[in-house]
Amino acid sequence: MPTTYLSPGVYVEEVPSGTAPIVGVGTSTAGFIGLIPQSTSSQTTPSKSKTTEASSSSQATSSVTPGYAAIGQINLCTNFTEFKKFFGDFSPSNAAQNTFAHAVYGFFRNGGTRCYVVKVTSESELNSALESFEAIDEIALVLVPGQTSTTIQTAIKDHCQKLGDRFAILDSPETVDLSSPTLVETLKPFNSDYAALYFPWLQVFDPASNSQIYVPPSGHIAGIYARVDTQRGVYKAPGNETVLGAVGLKYSISKAKQDGLNPAGINCIRNLNGNIRVWGARTLGGDANGEFKYINVRRLFNYLRESIDEGTQWTVFEPNAPDLWARIRRNINAFLFTVWRSGALFGNTPEQAYFVKCDEETNPPELRDLGQVVTIIGVSVVKPAEFVIFRISQWAGPGAS
């Protein structure tokens, strides 16, 4: 309603600008699920061996160690000290707990800053934990360290694909036959552009046993994702990165051996000139995943979709008219311009890098009658330089005949 002015004077009023800037969402918060069998879940710390009954988030009753988070309870951890407070330290007597702790420690060691962590005792509780993760929009990476069964990995992949705003990091089996002609089939459980798999396991120092042990790489890799996202951006492929904390590998992978694994989307971790490096950046399935065969492309699309989704909620129930369409175009164009300036989109100009179309053509009367507003967005994504080729030949020099 227009304001009624009754007395002479000067009136200063605040007028809404009509803009609602789209803010990019986070891309590196991880969701850790530790699968610790119930028979050993109370053995996390030898000095705390007594157990108590606690209700999990799925209303199941599980045995837990006093002082620690209940089974199924999700806690936010911003450093390894907080993880130890909720879930226990490295454990010489419990291999599953030790693997879990090393994964989270590797996450923070390699650049991770925030993760939601939950401990479960069975696959059924794992499914409940994944359902609880659905309510936490901040989670962008999901992993269950050390779990390599197809059932569990499929559940993680399906969870990420269903929500469309997160990515699964999977571990390969610890022990394989490198000479097997079916090595690819052994390592690759399925094709998915919402997941990446890493091989082989890492050798790290274990403070619990004061020796070197092998641990699954997923926690360390999640930390590398976070590190690359912070230093460069989600558009940068998380490859050719040093794995901090790793002193060796379960298997030494040669270039010839990787030639058979990389096309299938099995990302190898290799010892190159004394450095343990991630030497792959493909989604699980590789070439079979078409335009989403690279991890950074999938994660960039996840970022764009989630950012635009959260940043345009104000449009719901607004009058479906040209004024609304113009505001949508303006806001999304402003957001994509920022993304282009960061180096995530290919093109010398914004017009070459992206387009946004929301007008009478995309919103004809029949769609408006259904209450729909349709916006078409196109982006030109930067692909990683996976194969760097220098062609060298002899040259006789200037003036040679």
C-alpha cells in the first residue's frame, strides 16, 4: 500500500533494491561415517571399557563408551581434537576405530576444516546416517573410510546422486592382485559421475602402535579436495597434489599399469620423485561418463546448481511477469560473472563463457498457467589439462636450406 503523507516535510524512505545476490555455497565440508562393528565399538580407548546404552538417531539402541557421542549421533568437528573428544583417539586394539581416526586425521592434515562425523555399527545404521546427512545442506563430500563392499559404496553413490549437491569419495580394496587381467573389474564396482575411487592404500605412521601401517586414502583425499578448493577453487582438478602424512604406498603403480586404470576412472596415487601424489582426477567410470568424466566438472556443476538453488528461493510466489524474469536474469548473470572471473569458465568474455535466458520464449502462457518459471543456463566449463603434449623435432636453424 502507498504511504499516506499527512504533514508537510521531507520524508526519507528505504526502498528495496530488488536484487538478491547469489552467494556461492561451500564445497569442501565432508560427511564421515565410521562403520565400527558393535562387538568392538566399546573398545575405542582401553581406559574406558565400560559401556552404556544410548539411543541412536534412528531410535536403535547401541553400546557406546561413556564420554563419547552416541552411536548414530552426528557431530560437527573443526579439528582432530574435537573428533577425539566425540569419537575417541587412535586405537591399537581396534582396527576399525584406528582406520576411522586416521581418515579424519588425514582430512585435517591435508587441508580440511569442517566435517560432520557419525559412528555406526552396521549397514542398516549406515543407511540411517545417510538419511540424517540429507538434512545437512553444508555437506558436499561423503565417505565411509575403509569400506569397500559394493553394497556400501552403492549406498553412498546413490545418496550423492539423489541429492545432486554432493560427491562420494570411495576407497579401493586394500589387497589386490596387480597382475590380474581383471584388475579393473576388481577395483571398479560401478560407473558413476557422482563418485571417485582412489588406489592404492597409503602407508602412514601410526601413533597407536608406534609403527607404519596402511590406511584407506579417502580421508586424505577429502582433505586435498578442501585444500584445492580453498587455494584455487572447485573448478581446479584435485590432481597432481601431494598427500601430506603419507610415507609410502601399498603398491607401486607404474605408468604402464596406470594406462589400463585411468580410462576406467580409477585414480592412482603414485610415488613420483619421492613425493606421494594424487595422479588422477576422473569420476568413477572415466571415459564412460562422457562430459562428466572429470571430478572438477561434476563438482563445479554441483556448486553452480546448489548456489543458484539457494540464492533464488526469494522468487517463489513472486508475480510471474517480465519484471521477475529480468531480476532472475540479473542475479544469475551477476553470479556467473563472478564465477567466470575466478577462472572456472572458458571464454575471453562473459558472452563466450555463459548465457542466461529467462523471457517470454522460455515462459509461454501454458507454463505460466502451471505456475512455472523456466530459466535456461549454459556454461562453458574449463577442462583439466590431463595430457600435456610437447612435440619436439630437430631444427637446422635460421638460414638453413
